[in-house]
Amino acid sequence: MAKILIIDDDVSFCLMVKTLLEKNRYSVSSVFSPIEAKRLLGNEQFDVVLTDLRMPDVSGMELIRLIKTKSPSTQIIMMTGYADISSAIESIKKGAFNYIPKPLNPDEMLNAIREALQANESEPGKSTDPKSKLDYLEGNSSPSKQLNEHIRLVAPTPMSVLIVGESGTGKEYVARLIHDKSKRTGKPFVAVDCGAIPSELVASEFFGHVKGSFTGAISDKTGHFEAANGGTLFLDEVGNLSYKTQVQLLRALQERVIKPVGSQKEIPVDVRIIAATNENLQAAQEKGDFREDLYHRLNEFQINVPPLRERQPDILKFANYFLEQANQYLEKSVEGFEKEVISVFKNYSWPGNLREMKNIVKRATLLTADDMISIVDIPTELYETITENNEFALYSEKEENEVIKKALVAADYNKSKAARLLKIDRKTLYNKLKLYKIELPVKNR
């Protein structure tokens, strides 16, 4: 039975979620403060931790570091409002598995937990099945075509590759595609999240250890380098490695041998290195936070993954692709997106890039009771952030009537908010309500 910990300072909310999860046969503990969480995490191990992003005394980011230090295999799901989308994305960069918006939808939460547990079953750092089909969609925009061309050119070579891009742009997918198109295809592809490895375990994780070499080393362990021998080692968020670890990594790359912790035996390794970062490693290098020699060793060829906002012609293609995935995963048959949703998607800035779009499409697919995803199925924050220059479009009279009704529902019948969503003034909205004879609930008139 999977063990889940809930951390939230809202006692009634904790109890509600605990009851729901226990009904679904999970073993659940709940605490109401980060201090209590620290105490509990010191004594017990959990498969999944659900934690609020904003709490007094200790931030959600600090909890991520604490949990990953104590138990690297524990998956963390952040619970947050969409107003904190940038913080939620930052939490994933720090090691969280995913985020879900408040107020929580029970089905959405249960799906997120199932995904986290499935990810646990295929532990990070283990090689992928060489026969598994890569889940990658090539875009048609100019930035996408340039990205695809760079992948095609560098894949067959032995060169180390540094992949640079914002969080959520799909850097690991690019790394896997390079591996699949290389001469090492069919050999191991080992992905390592450099930001999620506790500093005291870095040497053991990369190079392995022998039984009894330190407290807790109850058996021999194969490190990531040896596991990737003959194939590709992918170092995700390589900028998070400590300076000491950078020295050890550089030695392994230069000499192509590793020595497990506690062993006197050197093991030759043949791995291709692909690294990824969303940080400016050149700036880190100038500040002395990243070694110049390691930077040049990793950056034999650099690939820049463009953010989604720069791939406008691809937005609808990706949205439909994620809808197809969501339908299959949720066993639904949603047909597509209504016109106003497409307008929002094309005008939204997508700070969380492809990862954010995938989450939003999956959530909307889960929530909708219709054949098409409508404006009421997506978070209001997506169209609240659209600037005045990208107006929320109104269409024919029939469509305009429907758009106004959906905006009112999305705004909980708050006329001022609905007017802002529609990018029209309050007086114009009143005139439209009168024109189309749209009735509001009594309490909102």
C-alpha cells in the first residue's frame, strides 16, 4: 500500500484530502506545519508527498530540498493556485514531480498521484527500454525546424551536447531523440536529475559504491556511469552540481574511468554525455560557480530549445497532441477545442512551456463534460494575463452570445471580471446582456 504524506496548514483541507485518499486505499498521514513535517520525515519514508507551496516558517522550496535529501525516491506534488504558476514551475526545477492547482479536483489529484507512483516504479537514473517508442512531436515553425536540424546533425557524432532552454521546454525529450538517432541507439540511456541528488550521495550515485563503504551501504551499488556504459548519460540541470562534484565529473570524463566509493578498482567506461540546463552556465562560470574546463567539455555542441511562445505555428499542433494523449490516458473521447480556447492558447505566454500546456490540456480533458474543451474548462489565469493588444475575440452574434455566457460562468457571474476577460468595458457588457437577453442568477443581478 502506497504511503502518502499531506502537508498543509489548513486543517479541514488536510482532513478532507486524507479521507479521499484513504477511500482509495492509500496509507495517509497528514501534518499541519512544516515543522511537524520535518519531524515526521526524519522518522518515516513516503512514496508521495502532497504539500502546499506557501506556508508559514518554511517554504515549499525548502521542503523539496529536505524531502529529496532524506529520500531521493519520494515524489513531491505541489498544491498551488494558478496565480503562483511561476513558483510552481520553479518547484519542478528544484525536484518536485508535478503541481496541481487549488481548489483541487479529486480526479485530477488521484491521477497526479498515480502518475507519481508510476514514475517511482521506473526509478530516475535507470536506463530506458531500448525498444520503447519515443514520445516526441516535431513542430513545423522555423525555430522548431532549426531545432530538428541541429538534432539530425549532431546525433550520429560522438560529440558531447549541451541542451539549453527554459523549464518545461522538453530538454529531456531532445536528449532522448539524440540518443535514438545516434550510433548508440539500443544501448542504455540513463537520465540523472542533478538537482535531486543529496550532496553527500553524489559520488555514490554517479560512481557506485561497495558494501560497507559508509553507513547505510548494505550492498554493492552500480553508479550511473557504469549503468550507462556503451550508451548515453543525460545530466539534467547540470548547473545544480556542487563545485566538488564538478571536479569528480571532469576527472571521469577526461580519464574515462571511475572508482566506486570504498573500492580500489578502477572501471573503464564508455559513455556519451548529454547535459541540460535552464541556467546561464557562462555567467555561472564567470562568477566561479561552474568550472570553465567542465563547461567546454560538456559544450562541444550546443542546442537551444525555443520556448513555446516563440513557436506560435506549433501551439495548436501541440495542444491537439496532448489532447490525444489525455484522451487515451483518461479513457475519454474529447474531440477538440472551442474557438475561444484556441484564441486564448495562441495569445497566452506559456511560462511553463510544453509541460504547462500538457498539464492544462489533461486537466481540461478531465473536467469537461462536453465533446469540446470550452473556456470554462481552462484556468481563468490563462486569459486574465492576455494583454489588451491581444483582445479576447468575439465572433458572430451566435458565437458572441455563447462566449459571453461562458465568460460569465468562468467569472462566477462577476460582471466586472467577465468584462475584463472579454476585453470590453462594463457598459458594453451590460448592453450585450440586454441585447441577447442573458439572465443572471438572482444574487448577481
